Amino acid sequence: MAKDIRIKSNVFDDPKRAPNRAMLRAVGMTDEDFKKPMIGIASTWSEVTPCNIHLHDLAEQAKKGASEAGGVPLIFNTITVSDGISMGTDGMRYSLPSRDVIADSIETVVGAENLDAYVAIGGCDKNIPGCMIAIARSEVPAVFVYGGTIAPGYRNGEKLDIVSVFEGVGKHNQGDISDEELHGIECHACPGAGSCGGMYTANTMASAVEAMGMSLPGSSSNPAESPDKYVDTKEAGEAVYRLLEQGIYPKDIMTKKAFENAITVVMALGGSTNAVLHLLAMAQAMEVDLTIDDFDRIQKKVPHLADLKPSGKYVMEDLYKVGGVPAVMKLLYENGYLHGDCLTVTGKTIAENLTEVDDLQDGQEIILPLDKPYRKTGPLVILKGNLAPRGAVAKVSGVKVKRHTGPARVFDNELEATKAVMDNSIEEGDVLVIRNVGPKGGPGMPEMLSISAILVGKGLGEKVALLTDGRFSGGTHGLVVGHIAPEAQVGGPIAYLNEGDMITIDSEKQEIFMEVSDQELADRKKTWSAPPLHSKGVLGKYAHNVSCSSIGAVTDNFQQS
């Protein structure tokens, strides 16, 4: 059977390939191994972030599963960066580009080494879409494994996570907590390995990938340091071998309907705005016709059910304890929200997988009933108007303000805007605008969790609107709008905003506009010139190649900007 299923590594059967085989013998392969498929284990293990610090042990589990199934597994690594550590610094500009570095590096190894299949293991935010973009491009069977969520921290009986610390900075600046209290929150917020605990970007994207069928059931909600995580990782190694046997490829799983399932689960769970950016990029890699209009269409019909952080009170580990993402998917499927006929990495359909899943536990309060949702429609809202002709993304979960009109307070970088907030120069009713931080302008489209959390900590989360052509963390909540497109760097209307211009954001009408006439905008455009693009190293390459956020900020779409 093994000889029949090999796809690429049979190149080494040729006598002329003796030198190639010699190299492989040096890493431990034998004559018997050359009859088996070569299965990669793409690990994002690293000591630079708690999200990934445990992944080497998981990679060994995937290797064990692939070996026992009949393959020859080979672990290789790629990079990771920590958004939480780089947040609010110049380092945050490298976060989104790291997604493409990860994708490129995995694709490179799989292609260069003639691997027949692989398991990709990711933890921090950009690992997941980076691995999935590579999977879409590589055209060999693959399974994604999520490294899992971190456990919540506790202090004085209060549940903490990384966002507690960012918001603590705002409270400290406001004089509401002492130095000692802020230090105590810092020391207890992150107790061990795993990705940030709320329905932030890592947990959002892991849930989306599982809903898409590219992870084994439960992978997205099994905590990082749980026995279940070791089990699902080992089973992923076994599963990818079965995909080889059955001839099931990512293109068979990552269909338009699978992406619709992913968006549906993200909306129901109240996921991160980054899901829009990353799912668009993944669809682009798979050549699936997905646009922001699809998010808009699904948002209008899917209720927000989860009482999860940042707008709610529970974390991913809590959801795991009451049934996890599989139980949420079962609820959605049984009520007509998911396509049950989509194929998955189990070799079965979504519907078939869900027959083996238990219902959510009786009495749980994390996932609300469909007839009493947190919100009747999804929380990720696409806005358009003369400030964002190609769209912008707002996360409105927990936000009571539906319409905000106020004067623009315009800044060309986050540092100056943060200083204004900390100096109490931003007042209730203002619209704080941070521009020239888009994909090209940043470069790298940095996240604005630091400043948004400070606003919340200062009690301004719904009293000051925050707009940007950059991004927001999955941990962000409040009156915020990101992904404004086109970005300022390429001459989008946000580039022509002046201090004091009146701006309106209306989440119900899905509008975002400035009270500036077309003629005035045209006049301002005549005197505007683009800032110079970054031109050195990784950020320079990124700035010159990246596309608009409205199509996923991808770096290989050479026909569109």
C-alpha cells in the first residue's frame, strides 16, 4: 500500500538519485524507509513566545503518529513572532509580514524536499494563516494542528489574561490602580504555555480552520497543556497518512462552502477582525472566490452566541470544558447554519464528524441559546463610505454605541496618538485617526491593541472612536474600526483627512464617512504626496509587494494593489 500512495518522494527510486538518498541516509533513513512516503512535520516551535514554547513536544507526537501509520516523518521548523510582546512598539510592523514568511518557508521546504504530505503545527496569531496559506499552495495532503490556548491567570479571585495587562496600563495612567496593582496583574496574567486565552486572533483562526475541516475535531479548543492536545496532535500524524491513502488534498476540503463554514463559526463565537484579513488571504492562496461581501452576507444571518473575551467574560479553556468548538458546530449545523456535506481531514464530512460529538453541557452559560443570542447578527461588520470605498471592518460585540459623529484627531503613527491619549489630549466625542499604518504604509499593518486597551482602561472605550488603516488585535474591544481601504499610503481618502473634519461611523447602516465634499477632497488630493515606501529588508520587500487589506494583504497578487 505504501509504495502505491507515494506521490513525490518516489523520485528517489531512480538509480541516478543515489546522491540524494545518501543525504537522506545521513538523517536516518534506511532502504525500507525509501519505500514509504515522506511526511513533513512543520513546527513553529520557539522560545520567544508562550504560544509556541511547547510545540516541539507536540511535533514529536505528530511524528510518532505519522511513523506508526506507515510514513517517514521529518520535523522542520519555521519562525514565529509574538504579537503580545511586539505590541505598541516598532516591532509590531513585522507581525503581519511574518505570516507570509511562514507560508513561504513551509512551501519552500515541502517543495524542495519532495515531501508527500505534512502536518503543520502553529500557535501564535500569524502561525495559523501562515501554515494554511502554505497548505493551500503546496498541493499535497496536509493537516493543521493548533498548539492550543493558554490557561487563564488568577489574582485575588479575578480571571486575567494579556488584555488585562494592556487595560491595566490605562487604569494606571488614569490613577485608578497603583504601581503594585499593575505589577501584580502583569505577574499573574500569563501562567504558562499556549496562545492568548480569549476569542482573540489565535483562538479565532484555530476555530475557523477546524470549521473549515482542516483540523481534527477538537483541535482548536483543546488547551495547550491538556492531555487532549497531545492526543489530537498524534492523531494528526495518523490522519495525514490516511489522506494520502485516500487521495484527499487541501483543494478537496478548502472549498467556498468550507470558507463559509469558517466565517459562520467566527461570527457565532465573536472572533477577531483579523479573521477577515486571514481568511481572504487563505482563499486567495487556494484560488477560492471569497470577498468581503461574503463576510457581509454571512454576518447578516449568523447570531453572535459566545460570551467570550474580549467583550464577554469567559475564555477558550472555559469553552473547552463545556464541549468546545465541536459542540458549537453541532449546534450550528443542527439549526441550519453550516454546510454539512463539506469534506474534512478525517476523510468524513462535517455532518459525519458531528454525529460523534456530544451536545454542549446542560446549564453552561458560555454559548447562549439561539433564541437569546448575545447579538442577533454577527459582530464583524463591514463598513463602506467615502472614508473607506473598498471597505473597513468594525467589531461591534458589546458596543452599545451604534452611531458616533465627532471631530477627527489625526495622527500619522501610533506613538504620537498614544502620547496624546496618555496626556489627556483626546476628549470624549473625538474620532482618533491613526493613518499611514496600512499594509504598505506601516509597513506591515500593525495592530493597535495597546492604544485601544489604554482607551478602555481610561474609560473612553465607547466615548472615543478609534479609526485606522492598520489592524486591531483580537483582544481589542470598544468603538474601533480598522482595515480602512484604500490605505493612506496609496492615496486612499483617509490620507486627505484634516484635523477637525467631522466623521460618522454607523454600525447599523454600515457607513463610515467624513463630512467633506468631493470637490474639497479633490483639491486636497492635488497637494498630497505619498510618503516614501520603506525600502530595506523584509519590510521593504513587503511594502513593495503587499496588496490592499480588502483582498487579504497578500504578497503574491501581482494584478491588484
